[in-house]
Amino acid sequence: MDKKAVESNVPLGQGRGQVHRERTPDLSSDLSFEELRNRFDTSATVRREIMSKPSTHGSATRQIVSGKIFKKCKSATFQIDGATYTIVASPPGGAGAPREEVPRPPPPAPRNGSPKQGALTIVRRSSSRGKTESSPPTDEQLDQLDLDTEHLPAVDTPDACDKAALRLRYLLRQLNRGEIPAETLQKNLQYAAKVLEAVYIDETKRLADEDDELSEVQPDAVPPEVREWLASTFTRQLATAKRKSDEKPKFRSVAHAIRAGIFVDRIYRRVTNTALMQFPQDVVRVLKTLDEWSFDVFALHDASAGQPVKYLGYELLNRYGMIHKFKVPPTILENFLSRIEEGYCKFHNPYHNNLHAADVAQTVHYMLCQTGLMNWLSDLEIFATLVAAVIHDFEHTGTTNNFHVMSGSDTALLYNDRAVLENHHISAAFRLIRDEECNILQNLSRDEFREFRTLVIDMVLATDMSFHFQQLKNMRSLLTLAEPTVDKSKAVSLVLHCCDISHPAKRWDLHHRWTMSLLDEFFLQGDKERELGLPFSPLCDRNNTLVAESQIGFIDFIVEPSMGVCADMLECILGPLHSSTKNSSSSAGQEPINEESTGAEPISKFKIKKPWVACLTDNKKIWKEQAAKDAEARAKLEEETNGTSPPTEE
């Protein structure tokens, strides 16, 4: 049985991490009884048992479906490739035949000596995905409708859309008659609204990408050393090749989206049918704050005995349903995350280590979850985004790209001085995935693997700091267009880049700890440069570095503008989706429903939460106070030094 047929056996109310994107089935062809039976029957052993006891076969005592044995029953309903089949058992003589007039395949010929058998009638019904139009319910159907909301299917299932549509039509009719209690109306409208919110739209159109000229920073308000660091780290001299642009959602009417059956899974569902990794209680306690902007990854490091990537990565992929959706064996995922963690600890870096990887992955999770970005992305794109965040600095050497180039390292020679570390992170991670014990992508199709790999490559390469100003300038230019269409790859790449440099936008105690770790790493590189006779890279001379001023410049010219552009991009992307959902939900109680109307009333601009704004303001204020104290201390030291020297004039 193919993959889609197996997935269709999951009960509708219990689907986890499944977004139905199968092709529309060909409903014009009918399968024979033998073909259907062979398709249902995946257990050769039980099939032989049935064949040896033909009497049990005719009465449908046991039916085999996807390896499951169902005990005696009068009928059974199955879904295969989007089509629904109902097998109805009839006693000898034809009694109990189904009411529906459908072509009936002939029953299998009786064996010699076998008793008279009843017929198995297979009724085939087309799924809603194969239909171009849905007929409205009749008055008789509406009269028989039960408005109880206790036993409704989950809002993210196809059946829920049918239920919601039927209830909306019934409520509209009852409102006209004035025969609907307010409480019943409220409960049913809430259910319908949740169903509509679960509709995911993935139609797109292309936007040609264009190269943009390089931008260079020339801040006059920072010391020369800080200006040099900003320019050398966040600018580059090489233009990038044009990349194929992705697609932007094309919004349909709610009714059409429901008929198409496109759904997004709610990310906080747990996978219960697999043997998941066990989490220590201390880790579980820390992960309760995983959705917060200033998540304390240092506390997770302590609770997990130095394995934050293993537990946080596993938790995120489980929360978003990736383990179930892409059939990732839990032991394989655990092996993969453990090996990734080892790679981050390979060079014992003070900053670019497993703590940084976990911190960036958690920040990406915040952007996906708390802004609603996950509703704009497919499951595969979410999977690629989370994995890219986890591996984005895999096997980092604790030195910059410029150090590799200037020192002529083997890695720089391998990658021709272009995005040296970023290329290594990607290559090393995919080499690890080739190991059978760590291959978390083993159940992806060829096309899925290519899309996944392309997305991960684009995202990790975009973390090269020398692309920073060009990346921001391109996005700013795009957002100034009347109808901007944002490439998905570029959107998630900018999100990952912003999360990579986001520690100054976190709570002060976390930011200060990250800053000290980063300076320790810079100083260690400066020590190596001194040994090699190389000039000091900016901020790498431990005896001549302005810490507070460097962080003020970093916030003013790098982090704050980046977070601003990222927020503008997210509001541009998610605004239409949010407005479409809001308008659709609010129109549920109106009569009549006009799908052609667009709603000319002005809508308030969609805004996302920006907790980083307050953190940036507070942290910059503290650094300015520290810079003033440092300047006063330097002046005092210089005065004392000059006071001990002989006077130059009387």
C-alpha cells in the first residue's frame, strides 16, 4: 500500500502534523473487487488464513486494512487516495443491500464444497477534493442537524470544514427565523471561526530577484575602531548571483479554500504513537518557558547536563509535528542531535557553541510561533527552518571568515575564501545526515529532499555577516513596492540572520553574558593573530578594545535596523493572511454570504508583538552609562600617566 493510503487510515480527529497535499484522485476509474481487496490486505499470513476458511470471508468476519484486523461488522469505510469506500456485508439472498444505487462488482466465485456466501458490496464515494463544486444542504438535512458542540471533529480536519459549513448555513436560517439561542449561536460560531483559522493558503506567484549594490556603513558617532569592525564584518566586496525567487500566497475565498481541503496543523499537538525520547524533569521545567522571547538557554544548559541542543531541538521538532509528518525515527533524531551537539563542542568555543545553537533555534521558534509566521509556511519549510537554525554554526572554529582567509586555512582553500565557515557548516551537517544512524531525512521523497536542502543552504549562507547590509537593503527596497511579493527563502533567511544576532535584543542579564563570551572568543582569535604575525582583527586586541562603545554601535547600526526590517517584512507577509481570516470569520453571521465581495472598508494595519524593542532600549541605555564610566576612567588614567611625566613647559 502506498504512503498516502496508509496515512488516510489515521482517524480524522486524531491527525497530527499532517497537511493534506495529495494530488486530486482520478475518480473516473473503478477498481475491481480483487484489486480493492489486495490493496486493503497487507498481511499475507492473515490472507492465507482467510483463504483457507472461505466461509469467514463471505460474511466479512475479518477485513484486513493496512495491517489492522477488524472484527465482525456489517460495514466498514475506508479512504484510499482521497476516495471513500464503504464495504457492506449482505446475508445470502441479497437482504440488507445498501440503499445507494451504485455499480456492484461481482463477488468472488465460491469454492467447491463451500457453503453459500453473502455478498460484499463496495460503495465508492468521491472525496470533496475531487469535486469542483459542493451542493448546498437541503432543508431536510438542516432540520436534522444537531447543534451540540461536544463531539465535533478537530478543527484542522477535512470533516470539520463540512461540519462548520453546514452549521453556518443552519445558523443563518435560524437567525432569520429568530429561533436560535444566543449560547448555541456563540459556541457554533466559535467552532466555525476556529475551522476557518485553520485554512492554509499556498497558491503563489513569482517575483524576479535582482542584485543590489553593496551598502557600507559610515557612522560618525562611533570610534574609528568600532566603525572599522562594523565595516569589515558586515559588508562584503563580492556581488551574489541571482537566485530563483519563491512564491507569495494568492488568497482565495474561504469557501474555495474549504473545498480544496488545504489545512495547517496546530503546532502544539503531541505525537503519542511513537516512542519518544524521555526528558529529565528539570529540562521539562525549563522548557515550560520555551515560548518566551528572553528564554534562558543557560538554565536549559545546566538542567540538561550540557546538552541543550539535544533536548531543545527534539522538543521543537516534536511540537511542530515534524517527527510524525516526515516519519523521523526517534532514535535517529536523537543520534543526529547528539552528533550535532558534539560538533558544536569540538573547538571549545566561548561563544559559537551548543548554547548559541540552542539560543538561535529557540529564537527562531519564537518568530515562527508568536508572530504567526508558521501559518505562511509549509510543513517542509518549517522543518528546514528549524534544522537550519540548529546546524547554522555546526563545527564553528571560534574564528572569523577573515581569519581563515588571512591565515590561509584549509577550509578557506576548500571554499575559495567565499563564506568559508557557512559553507563548512552546511557541508558538514549534510555529510552527517548521510550516516544511516543520523539520517533524519530518510523518509523524504526526492523532491522533498531537494527543496529541504536548497532552503537550508540558502538560510545558512545568509548568516554570513558580510551579506548583512545587502540583505537589509534588498528587503527594504522590496517592501517599498505597492504590492510587495516576498520570496519565502529570503524571508526565512532574514529571520534566521536576525535571530543569529539577536542577543543584544534579549534581557540584559542574558545579553551581558553573551557579550562577555563573544569578547572572550574575539580575544582568543587576537592571541592567534599575534602568534601568526597577522594584524589584529577589529575588537580582537584584548588590550585595546572599547567594549561598551562596540555594543552601542552594534545595536544602533546592526541589530536595531535588522529587527525593524524583519518586523516590517513579517507584517507585510502576515497582514493579508490575518485580514483574510479575520474578515472571513466576521462574515459568518451575515446573510447573504457574497464570496465576490472584497470588503472596501479600511482595515487597521496588522502588527506583531515586538518584545525586542524594549530590550534594545534598556540595554543601550546601560551600555551608554558604562561607556561614560569607561571614558571617565580612561581620562583619569591618562591624567595620572601624564602627571608622572616631566612637564614640557612652565
